[in-house]
Amino acid sequence: MLFFKEDKKTAFQAKEAAQWIAFGPVVFQVARVLRNSGILKLIEDSGKEGLPITTISEQIKLPVYGVRVLLESALGIGLVIENNKHYSITKTAHFILHDPLTITNMDFVHDVCYKGLFSLDKSIETGKPIGLKEFGEWKTIYEGLSQLPQHVQESWFNFDHFFSDDAFKQVLPLVYKNEIKKLLDVGGNTGKWAIASVNHKPDIHVTIMDLPGQLNVAKNKIETLGLKDRVSFSAANLLDKTIAFPRGFDAIWMSQFLDCFSEEEIISILTRAAKALNNDGFVFIMEPYWDLQKYEIAAFCLQQTSVYFTALANGNSQMYSAKTFFRCIHEAGLEIAEQVDNIGLSQTLLKCKKRNYN
């Protein structure tokens, strides 16, 4: 790990950073309102000359007072600059408006996480997702995904898929370079990997193993695409340690799945996967590990995402470090045969086999 080894800030810089943290929720909401109200886009479209508050107020149809409060806050945040009473946007505002990663993260934090994070202290104390009560009385968010409000579902799935979809094109040839014909997709979610797999090669059959609610979403999508003869479904709650993995597959695939479980649960799931493997079979795991990232900001984003798991998802999982996760693989009776880092935005692909005890 290249980052987080020393404190590089001066005392003044440290105190300044502390104020950014103290006002963090305010900064977030101001940026979101400026984006969603159209104020930033209006200013951007005006070019270098910028616009005065009165013009912005008239065109956006918001009170002058409200626009002034937002823009004066935005000066301190670094989203706008002001010259001759005209406001222009900055590079940071450009990314707030146009960067897909920033848009996806902001929507996820607001729609899925924001209210639930108020209960983070209770979640830390109990190991339970206390913040999930904002949406429903489920033990985990996965049980209620199909019942979340539409805009919350959209933000959740956009976030989930953003970090895996861009990696699929790179990973498909790596997974299917061996003679894999039958693959078990564990935690297949909406079926994106299964669909990508059967479109990649005509002789592959995929079975998706997931919760019933998630399988219904995947079934509908796959039937619509006319792929129901290439994809099968197996409903299971993998938190039930008595549920064995089905056998007869050349490989098992898990993409951004195991970060949804505690260390104990990961070991249980991988132990059952190892038992179901043929001696020459493999478990493929694709996950983003924060201590294997190329850039410090990527590690930061993953570390903060862990807090969502604590407060809302299930109370006991996270975006793991490779150090912690690899220990779980070993305890499950597997060993890493191949490791490919820096796939897509943040992913690592692990090809695991049964550990040789000789």
C-alpha cells in the first residue's frame, strides 16, 4: 500500500481540513442543489463572462435570497468564482456537472445513504444496519432492494454497476480463456454478468444463484432479451450456512458480491464454493480492494463506501483491504492461482483453486 503512511499536513492545513469535515454535509447539499436546480449549468452556458445573481434568479425562477446563499457558499467550496458581481464556474463545478463517477457517487450518497448515516453510531455499536429503517424493516438492504422507491433503486443500481460494468470487457477473455462451458454466477444481481457471458461466447451456459427477489429482476430482463435457454436460476439465501452450492460447474463467479458479507460469512461462502468445485475448477472473484488502488482518491472512495455497508446494507461488511480478504480466502481452503490488478476503475480479478494440503 502506497498511501496513508504519514501525516503530511501542517497544523494550519490540518485545522483547515477539520473545518471541511465539520461542514461536510453542508458542502454536499449545496453542491447537489446547485447541480439539480440548474444553476451551475446556467452559469456554465454563460461562458467566461458569467452571470449576476439577479439574472440567475430570473432564469431559474428561484428567489434572489436563495440563489445568493447558495452562490456565496459555493465560493467557499470552490464551485464558482466572482468577478464584477458576475459568477463563473470552476473546474470542480465542471466535474460536478459532467463527470459520470462524481454524478453516480453523489446520487448514491444522497438517495441511498444520507438519512441512514444519521444512525451510524448505533450501527457501529450493534453491528446492525440501523439506518435501513429509513426504507423498511429488513435485516439487510438486499432483502428490500426490489421494494425501495424507484429513484433510490436507480441510484443504488447505477452505483453498483458503474464499478463493475466497465471491467467486464477486460475480464470476459480472462475468465473464459479456459474451457469453461458451465458457470455458476453467485450473487448475479440483475443478470449483467450472465448476459455479458452468453453474448461473449455461444457455447456458455450460466446459472445465476441469488435471493428470489433479485432473481425475478434478472429473469424478466433475460427473458426480454430472448436468452432464457442460455441462463438458469437457483434461488438461495447464502447466509444460511446449511445451503450447499450446486455441483457440476466448470467455474464459480462472484463479482462485487463478497463485500456484502462479514469475514465469517465470506469464509462460509467460499468454503462451500470450494467443496462444490471439481479438483481442476476455479472460483473467480472480482472485487475492488482499497489497498490495491493506483490513486489515493480511489482508496478514499472505497473506504467511505464501507460506511454505507455499516449503516444501511447489513451492518457487518465493507470494501475490504486485500490483506483482510486474502486471509478469508486462505481460511476457506482456497489459494490464489492468479491475480490481475487495475481492471477498469478499481477492480482486481482473483482466480482461486483448492489449496493443496500436501
